[in-house]
Amino acid sequence: MKNAFAIVTLSALLSACAIAPQKQAESAATPQPATPAEPDTAAAAAEAPAPTPEALPNTELTGDLLFRITKAELEFKQGDWQGPYITMMALAQQTRDPRLARRAAEMAMTAKQGGEAMSAIRLWRSLAPDSDDAMQYFLGFAVAGDDLSEAEAIFEQRLANAPPAARPLAMFQMQQYLLRAKDKAAAYTLQQRVLGPYDSVMESHLILAQGAFALNDPVTARAEAAKALAIKPDSELAILTSAQVSGDIDSAVKVLTGFLQQYPKANEVRAAYARLLVDNKQLDEARKQFLILLKEQPDNIATLFALGVIGTQTNNLDEAEKYFSRFIAELEAHPNDERDPSKALMILSQIAEQRGDLDAAYNWLDKVDNSDEKIYIAARMKMAALTARKGNVDEARKQLADLKPSDPNDQAQVFQTDAQLLRDAGDHRAAFVVLENAIKRYPGNPDLLYDYALVAEKLGQVELMEQSLRQVMIAAPDNQHAYNALGYSLAERNERLPEAYTLIDKAMKMAPGDPFIMDSMGWVQYRMGNLSEAESYLRRAYALRSDPEIAVHLGEVLFAKGDVDGAQKIWKEARAKDPQNDALKSTLARLNQSL
């Protein structure tokens, strides 16, 4: 009597117990062809014949075969690859079933054993010579291993067998495979040989132009791009390639604008031209081009996003909000896995916060999903800060406590945000406790240590403050804020002024354009009696950032120089920005001044 398990098919068993190959191995073995954004090539893809189905043997699943496959799969799941691989290879040769050879290849790829994977793929191809999957795996490994001679014959055969309409797509597939070759020059020479018989096909010249450009051969690249345009003068893909290899931005602009004058409806070219203008900081002209595109395609999410970005960069926040809002609405109506709304949502929240609409700012952030944990955590921390700003610090802290990031750095940042909420509420003692506990959990974290130092100073623990800042300097020697904070603290206390100057000078060399470090330098110069230098630094700082604290310092320096009216004017500006500023109040009281 036959074994009862014989009614089970091998195909069913393999599909049930197979483990999909790791993404890394899959991408190495089967690179996905990039379909160019060209109408005639896209049509060719639709006309391309479907891969020939594999002719599979009707392998009877005997009790012995079932046992050996199941045992191999269990051992593989437990972390052993070699024994299961050998079993699958032996069974593939015994049964002549290509599915077992494929499974052996998957096991080797998962174990990152390239040589064994290639052996299994070769066996798989021999058992299923018409298998498109086997051929793609083979090409991927052959090219990655620079075994181009075998790959070349396959590429030649694929192009020869492809119908004329589908041949361009096959050419681009070859290009994608060869991008993985280590020897780029050899890969390019192979392309020249394989594409030689197709001199009248535009795409062959585009591929050779791009390959030459990648090899820093601009002369050949331009010549090939020109051949492509000569074959099809209205090709957007050809003109984009021509612009790419043109040599510089001005030449690329000339190429694209000339084409647009002749073909104003060429949207892909116009979009590329607009992006080039953005890169070249010509934002007004870029905006005009994107508006032309938007008129053609009012719901194009790429155009809406670009206009939103330009709005933020030109400080036209109303426009940025309008286009980002439309971008989000369009994504919600037509979800797109390739488009992440998170950046737009964060910007929209920031715009709403700037105009004082904290509820709208909160609601935008609440739309950020957890597909990217870092952005999600950042959005949730900002939501907590907004909750605190609306007066509910306890609820804000509860929101932070509910966050459980997997990254220790993100968790440390949650503690920092919690402490900042308490500092903003004036509870420095509670903030100190939060940071002290956080440092015990994440010792040596420079950001936690820095905040801990600032809170320690607020509580009068200047020795602990200095100790913590020096730890930051060791852990992060390029952290200019630590040098500046310690230098400013010494200057503020009028102690060890030469050392304070050295620390602040080091910070300035790291970040010469930072207005707060300029403020510190001005303040230490004032403490050292160098009033002219102090005024110069503080005026530069105030011009960059009209912060009330900088204004208070500048006013005191002017007062010391006898310019009481100038000091009063600056102090009034500070009061207008922050009527409750403690530094302003204490300075006016100390100098016996009133506004």
C-alpha cells in the first residue's frame, strides 16, 4: 500500500514550509528593472510576452522524501543552513525537481553564502532552463561576482529574442543588472558589444550615454545622447539624458529650456527644469514652472509638495500651508505608499504654531503615523510640548510617559523633553530629578548631560554644572554649546575670565555664525573691560537674532559707555518682545533704571 502522505504534493509542502529569502539576498540576486518614464517604452512593457511557465515534474512525495524535507526545514529554522542546503541539493539532483534547487539557493542566500547560492542556482537553471526566475537569479549573481562572460551571452539572447517593441525594456533591464558590477569599465564595454547591433534604437544610445557619463567620459556621453535625440527628437527621456551629461547647470538649463520652447507640454522635462532651478536657488522662476505643471495636473502630489517647499523657503507661509494642505488631502484621497506625508505634516504644524493656532498644530501632528518611528516619536514629543503650552503640564508629561521608543537615543530625548516641560513651567527641581534619573539610565549621553548642567546651574550647583559640561566636552568634543555654556557661566559670574574667553573663542571657531555664541563673546569682552569689542560682538549678534537676552546685554554695554538713550531704546525693544524677562528686570534693578 502506498504511504498515506503520497497524496500530498511537493508544491504544497514547499509553499507551506518555505522561508522567503532575505531581502538583501533577494535584491542581490534579482535586481528589479527600472522602467523609464517614456511613453513608448512603457507601451513596450505592456506588449512584452509573459515569462514561460516552468515545466515542473510530477514528483511523488514519498514518506522518505517528506521526512527529509521536513527535517531540513526544521534544522534551517533552528539556525543551521549547511546540512539543510546539502539535503535540498541532493534531493533536487535525485528528483530533478527545480523547486528543491531553488529552495537550496534561498537557504544559501539567507546564510549569505554566495558560492553555494550560485551552485544551487546553476542546478536550478539546468533543471528549469526556461525559468525566467532562475535566469534572473543567475544574472544577478553572475554580474555581482563580475562573471560577465556568461551574463553577456544571456543578454545577447534576451535582446535577440525580444520583439522589437519590447526590446528597449530588455535593454534597460540589462542596464539595471550591470549597475551592480564591480568592474564598471568592463560592464560598459559589455554593453557596447551587446547593444552594437541595435544602433537604430534610441534607448541603446541613452544607456551608453549614461554609462559613459558614470565613467567620467563626458565626450562620449554627449555624443551618444546626441545620437538618441537624432533618432527621436521629441523624446523627453533623450533630452533629460542630454541635460544630465551636458556638463554644468547653465548648459543643462539651456538644453531643457530649448526643448520646452519646442515642446511646451513636456511635463517631465518641465519638472526636471523646475527642480534644477530649485537646486540653483532660483526659487521664483522654479515656482512659475511648478505652477505651469499644476495647471496641467491640479492634483499632482509631487508638484504640490514642491510648491509647499518653495513657500517655506521664501517665507511665504500662507502659500506653503495652502499647497501642503492640498498635498495631504490628495494623499488621504489616494493613498500612495511611495509618498510619506510626515514632513509636510510637521511643517504644517510648525506654520500653525507660528500663527498661534496650537489646536491646529496639534491636529496636524496627530496625523503622523508610526511607519517611521523616529518621525513619529518627534511628532508625539512636539504634541506633548503643545499640550504643556496650553497649560496642561501633567497631561503633557503623561503623553511623554506613554512613549516607548526602541532606540535608546530617542528614549533619552523623551526624558530631555520631559525635563524641558518642567523647566518651562519653572519647576527646575523636578527637571533636575528627571535628568538625574535619565543619566543613570544612559550614562555619558552628551545631550542629557548638557541639559543637566544647565538645570544644575539654575539650582546654584555650579560645581556640578561645570563637571557635567566637561563630561560633554569629552563625550562630544565638537559640541560648541558645552564650551559656550561654561564660558558664559564663568563670564556671568565674573570668574576666571581668561579661561571663559578661551572657552567661548573655541566655541566661536566651531560655529562662527551663531548669534548666541557671539553674545557670550560680547559679554566676556564686557567683563574684561573691552567695551568697544563687546559692543561690536553684541550688535552683530542682535542683528542676526533680536533675542531679548542679547538686547539686555547690548543695553548694559551701551549704558556703561554712557549712551543711556541707546541703552533705553534697546531695553524697550526687549521688553516689547518679552515683558516678563527676568534678565531685563534684574539688570534694570541693578542699574537703577526704569523704562
